Amino acid sequence: MRYTELFCPTLREIPSEAEIVSHQLLLRAGYIRKSGSGIYSYLPMGYKVLKKIMAIVREEMDAAGGQELMMPIIQPRELWEKSGRWAVYGDEMFRLKDRHLRDFALGPTHEELITSIVDADTHSYRDLPLLLYQIQNKYRDEIRPRFGVMRGREFIMKDLYSFDLDVEGMNESYRKMYQAYSNIYNRLGLEYRVVEADNGAIGGSESHEFIVLAGSGESVIVYCSECDYAADVEKAEAIPEEAINTGEAALPMEKSATPGQRTIADLVEFYGLPEKRLIKTLIYEADGELVAVVIRGDRELNEIKLKNYLQVNELAMAGEERVRNTCGGGFGSLGPVGLQVKTFADREVENMINTSCGANEDDFHYINVNPGRDFGAAAFADLRNTVAGDACPACGKVLKETRGIEAGQIFQLGTKYSEALQATYADRDGNPQLMVMGCYGIGVSRTMAAAIEQNHDDNGIIWPLSIAPYQAIIIPVNVNKADQMEAAEKIYSELLAAGVEVILDDRDERVGVKFKDADLIGIPLRVTVGPKSLAEGKVEFKERQGKESELVLAGDICKRILDLVK
RNA sequence: CGGGAUGUAGCGCAGUUUGGUAGCGCGCUUGGUUCGGGACCAAGAGGCCGCAGGUUCAAAUCCUGUCAUCCCGACCA
């Protein structure tokens, strides 16, 4: 492609509506344009990247035994009534009526439709298993679309559904997909982690998320430095640290005056004890009832874990007045000793010896408090956030922490949908059996944005070779010099003939402009044809991902590029 | 939906407080000089100031309504 013919409108300045890097760069580099909140057009360059991602996804889905199909965006209401989700999906579903006032939805997902399709034409155990997928636009009227293409209301998703005879079959399909997803993210050239995920309401079976690592990601995950364990911090089991003062004899508890000492930091100063030797007590209102939560002084409570543990709907910090009335002391002087509120403690607290806590009386604390002896708890449970440095729940080695973007998720569905839609097959004995399902999604447009979040610098995008819209760009320094253009054209046609996707920047612009654009749009390989090196029969070769440029004989450059591309 | 903010040329912004009929930078067009990391000079084109009402001799500016967009929260590929 000649740059003069390319539709790639780059911007010098950052559009003010874009907040995160990938959104800014997609707009600046001429890959996308917005048509409404959370709704985007993909310009030729952007679409090229999407097609590359889709091609990789297709190859891996096909290799795993998947068959591609295409289902409609518009789905009738009755289908959703059957699964009960017409009511449940709520405002997030785009709904519309036809001229006869019949209700339809723009598909936010396709479990209902695919299940009805498979059920209609699958009658025997001989027809299963089936792995069917599509790559299609999905519609979700998000409460708040944001970050450009990262969370759109219309987005591109690959969704595959597996239909098996039984749970063993489903497990096998799941295993295949897990492997296929790993292959995909490897081939995309992205750094990622597979984390154990919550499968929410579905319950019982497995789910994993594929997280593309990026500092700007919305998910915080911990992963093991030694083994494969990785999980969202909010879901990861927090392994209690061994008591730091093991072996110390339990001393008699004493009450001491601590005038004006309210925070953990105050007490660290006051007692000369480290944060981890103290405990803090938080009072929550759980469905209206007060509960106390006790955790180590340096830890953070994980409200999701607490909520799940207590099995309540509403959970919020209690107001100070109510706390003072019930407990006796205000914030900063609370403790579990003698507390008349149901108390839950993080299990790490159980190991602590001679700790300190509030006395439920302003300006007083207890020291040498020992759990079990001095206070009890309704339960010692995993209630805190896992942090870097904690032990890995799988192997015991040290956990590290990072942020990332959820680009894919795989679920075991079991019979949730086959039961709702009565999708059955006849087994060997002729008896009807429910199909056992799984579903597997990849956010294609989101993966594009995630790739940028992970791979960019101050000058622009740095595409991995596998998904770059063009693999190489040739920049003649001055298009008005015949020798430079001739050399550039020669390399260009040679690369084209070899099947390399290449741009020839034939614009009559200064080199600076061309370099800036090449960097901005993120082409991985760059060849500069300039007067200095050309005099020696050489051209300059530079990879986008940093490093110096090097001189290469003009006759050798194509081979050099081919070696990298193939 | 709650909280915060913004709509003025393709992009980034000023002008709004104190009404007087729209401006700057970049980009775009033409000509010239330049030419190794977003050149310079000159001449141009381009805006119903988000939209609809109202106040006024006069509205980008004041008032009312409305629409849209962005950011912070619950949701998710």
C-alpha cells in the first residue's frame, strides 16, 4: 500500500474525549472513529488489526474442533422468555419492536439462540459433542461505556458454545478451549495470565479468565512466582502469614490509657510495635445488623469476601454514632474484647500473640491480647485482600501482583440453559438427557485495545508482528530524489511479491513527519532509504520496539524482513 | 441511575464573569524557499458558537428547556 493512497487520518493532538492510552492512540493513529457513546467505526487500519486477531482466533477454534456459524443480531423475545432472561437482563439489553409491535432484543450474548438451534436439529447421542462458534457484534447497553473500544456498547466478540453428552464431555471441551485460548494469546504476542474466576450464579463448575497484563488494567491479579497459580486479588485465597512472634509466651492482658491515639499509625508510634502486631476492628452493617470484623493492622478487608461469607445483600461501614451507642467507644478505640457485637475475624488473627486492640472506651486500649483466651469470634475466615508477598495457595511460594485487562473468559455452564430450553438428546437407551454446555468468549475489539495498553511508548503504538496492520514500512527520505525512490520502489515490490504487508511512504513530506506517523501507527519494521547510506548501497533498518537502527545492504533487506515475518 | 464537568472550524483551545455579531495554534488549499525526527514565508478556504424557545435595539455571552459527550461508582468480553 502506498501511503498516499492509504486512508489513515492521523491526528497530532490527543482528542480530549479519550482518557486511556489505547483510546487516545486508536483515535490519533486513525484506527477508529466514534459515532456515539461506546459505538465505534473501525477505519481500514483498525479493521485490518481486527481481521488479524480474528484470523488467529478462527484458526485455533477450528483446530480445536470448532465449527463457525453466524447467528442473527436480532433475537425474538420468546427465546429470552424461555430462559427467564428477558426479565433478568434488565436495562443492559437493547430492545426494539418491529412494525407489528413484536419485541426483539439486540443480542447481548447467544446462549439462548444457539441452544435452541442445536436442540432443534440434534436428536441423538451420536450427534454430540458439538463446538459451535461465531465472531459477531454484541450489544450491551452498558450503564457507563468507557475507555473507547475497551468497554463499548457494540463490540466484537468471539463466542463458542460446547454441547456434550455429560459432564466428562464438558470437561474435555473445556480443556480443549483452555488450551486453544492459551495458544491464541501466545500467538497474539501478548503477555497474559490465566486466572481462576468466579462463575457467579452458575455455580459449581469451573471458570477462567484470560488477563492481558497492562498497568492500566481494571483487574488486579496476583500470580505465583514459581507455579501457574494466578487469581484476581478479590478472589484469591489469602494464606495467613505465620505468626511473627511464635514461641513468645502469652502475657496477661492489660488495659492501658492511650490518650488521643486513634489510628493504627498512632499506636505503632505509641507502643513501638509494628503494624502487623496490632489488630484493627471494623464495624459493618450487614443487612441492617451490626457485625464486627477483626483483621491484622496492616491488612485490608475484602468486602466481597466478607459479603460472600456472611451471605448478605447489603454491606456498609456503620456510622460512628450507632457504633458508639452499641460498642461503647468511637472509631479508633474499638476492639473485640468484651464486644457485644457478633464478631468475625480474619483467620490470620487466630495466630497472633500478645497483640493490641481498642478497649471500646475512648482513649483506652488493651495490650497483650490473645485471641481465643481474651476474645472469641463467630468464625475465623479468609476475609482480607491477598497482596503481593503472600504465600501461593497452590505451592506456598511468594505471590506477585500485577494489573491486567480481562480479554477472554471460559465457563462451564452445565445444564443451566439446556434445562431452561429443554435441549435434550436421546441416549443409547432412547431416554432423553440434557445436553451439558460450556461457553467461551473472547473480546476481539477489547483485545485490540489491550494489545495497545500493553505495547506502546510516548510516540505511539508498538504492534506485535502478529497483529500489526502492516508488518513493514519503507520510508524514502526525499521522494524527489530519483535514486532514493528507485531503491525504495525496488524493495517495496520485492516485499510485496514475497507476501509481506508493507507500506511505501511516498508522501512528499519531511522525514520527521513520516517517522512520527510510522511510530504513531505502530508498524513493527521500518526501512529508511536515505542519501547517506544509499551512497554505500545500504538502507537503514529499525524495529519499532526500541533499539538502534542498523545499516543493511539494500540487496539483503528483504531477506532480513522475511526472516522476521515468517 | 446518582455525583462532577464539557459542547465554539477536522483536532486542541481562548472568548461567556462585564451582551455589540467570532479568534488563536495545529491541520487543509495555492505559490515559493527548504528537506534525516511533526520546517519557514506569503496568500487563502473553512464555523446557524450542540439544538429549541425566551429576554433584549442587539445573544457564543443572560434565562428556561432539551440533546449529546466525557470522568467517578454498581456491571462485564
